[in-house]
Amino acid sequence: MELKKIQDIISKYLGIDADSITEESSFKDMEVDSLDMVEIVMEIEKEFDIVIEEAQEIQTVGDIIKLIQSK
């Protein structure tokens, strides 16, 4: 469930196919810049009603899923 929502959010901001985004996808490989990352994190916080304080430690989509599941 989390993966699908995250795929949709990232796809919307980066204009890439949501199905190409996996838990192993890294933000560096997807060429996410710092502004995109801030916007993506804010959207994820809103969608899942959480606060992500350690955004700089997020390297992959899987990292975000683990963070969401730990909240």
C-alpha cells in the first residue's frame, strides 16, 4: 500500500512512470534534486500524516517505507 502511494507521488513530481519505481530505487539514480526531495517529502508527510525529520538519511524508496512503518 505504501509503495503504490509513494510511486504515485514521485511519479507526479518527476514525470516518470510509477511502475518503474521500486523499493530499491534510489533518489540519486532518479536524479532527484534537493527541491524535488523537499516537495516529495512534504507530500508524503501529508499523505501519511507523519513528520519526517531525518530526510537527509533517505536514500531509497525503501527507506521512506521503513520510516512510514516505524511511525
